Amino acid sequence: MLSLSVFEQSWQQALAERRASALLRQHKTISTPQGVEICVDGQVLLAFCSNDYLGLANHPQLVAAAQQATAEFGTGSGASHLVCGHSSEHHALEEELAAFTGRDRALVFSSGYMANLGTINALVGKGDAVFEDKLNHASLLDGGLMSGARFQRFLHNDLTSLESKLVSTNAARKLVVVDSVFSMDGDTAPLPELAQLAAKHGAWLMADDAHGFGCLGATGAGSAEHFGLAQAELPILMGTLGKAAGSYGAFIAGSHELIETLIQQARPYIYTTAIPPAVAASSRAALRVMQREAWRRDHLNTLIAYFRKGAEQLGLQLMPSVTAIQPVVIGSAAVTMEVAERLRTQGF
């Protein structure tokens, strides 16, 4: 039997290797609400790394909704949704999300990671096939790997690569999974073309709209609205509430049959305590603000254009992104971390 010291030595070696590769992650302690400026480890900095795209994470209407719901429901939900944790706030949020996204129903999960793992594993398994873009978020990749289905990755946004894999499979069920806005490069998936390809080969299409929901579309309903894709064309729509919506949690929107299947089969939904009712209430308030204050999306797009113009004038290498995710290509991890530290000393 190995002693604990042997384990510790192994962990220390692995940590040392990450440190040497400039890949060691470390907490940064925030002592202020999210905003244009935040206090990080005692230093006030201009925030360029938040997903609070519309400035809602400290919006007074979201705060008031959470306070009122806390006074009414308390701080915790007490149980999973299927036991006694599904409050009227959760129910109302799901109805409002379904209406907002133009889907029959929606189901709220405790996080985007849980929503992706739960959905993929509920829909495909042994004997099935799942096809994922090479640049998909880790939660999507993990969901595909854990599902038991044959897991295949296609070249980034490459329809020919995907179709070659769809043609060669004889799986009982086929699921194509993509990020609608890719979380590192900021580019968008060709959802209309993917929808046509999936339909042609009898596959389901699932899109993770974590970074599109709230930002894209005429009303902020996200990538499906932006591309004009109805439920039949994009049957499995995932969105998060902790980014542009300024709250917390995630959801899957789709048909009645899809949602009922997830309620019965999605283990991260079934076996997780529901998010606090106050969080659901703040998400409902966020939906109202997003739909009422379109100027927030206009302002976001103005800032994106301003940043891209300035970065290009400085000779910085940008990725071809028109979304709120604007990658600046630096080089190695070590150089990137050095640049980040120099920016921090200058207040960024």
C-alpha cells in the first residue's frame, strides 16, 4: 500500500511541471461586485476578462429580485428539482426561457457544465455516435467521451470533415454538438449549414450558446434567433445564465419530448440540489432587462468595434471574431503570462 507521502511527491512533481510550463492556475480574490473596474487582490483594475457582457451582474433590478426572493423562499432550495426543490421561481424561469428562445419548453440546470454532460449522456450511449467540433468547450468534449457513444471530432467549422464522418457511421442515433460561439477564439459556428447537414443525415443538432445568449439576435435570444433557426432546425439549444444574463445556472430548451427525456435521464439534473430560488429570480429579472434595454447589446457591439480598431492600430494580432470574445494572439504560455502581469501592473 502506497503511503500518502508517495502520493504527495507525485502531486508535487505534476504541479512543478505545470509551473515550469507557465500553466499553473491560481485564484485571484475579488473584493468588489463585477463591473468595469474590480478590486483584485487589493488592486483596482480595469476588467477585460469578465463574461458579464451586458453589465447585469450587479444590476439593481437583479439584486432587488434576489433579495425579495430570499426573503420569501430563504437561501437554499433544500433538495433536487424532482424531490421538493423546484420552486415557483424555477418554474416561471423555465416558462420565460422557453418563450424567449422560441422553444416549447426549457429545463434549468445548476451549471452549463452539468447541462452539457447531462444532455449528451441522456441522448446517446453505446451503439450511438456523437460528432463534435475540435474546438468545442471542455464540458461538451467530456460529455461526448463519457456517453459511451462512439466519439468523433471533426475539423473546426469544417462541414466536409463532418459529413465524411456522418456518411461513414451506421450508428442507431447520431448527435452533432457544437459551440455556437467558440469560447476561446470567439468565432461562430455555421449553424444554418450544420442544421441542413444534420437533417440530411438524420442527426440531431445541439448548440451550446453560452456566449451567444443575451448578446446575439434582435432581442438577445441568442444564436438561434441570430440565424433564424426554429426548434425543428436546432432541436437542442443550451444557454447559460452566468454570462450575459449576469446571474447563475444554465438551461436546455427544446421540444416537450426532449425536456421530458432529460427530466428522466439527465443524471446531473436528477441528482443535484436545485439552484436557490433567489438565483432563479435574478435570472428572471435579467431576461426582462435584456429584452427591454436593447441599447446594452448596441453598446457591447460599439465596444467590440472600438477595441478591434485600436488593437489593429497597435499592430496586435487578432482572431477573426465579431463577438464579445476578442482573442489577442501573443505566443507561448510563458510570454502570455508575462504580458498579463505587465498589464496588471498598469491597471488592467
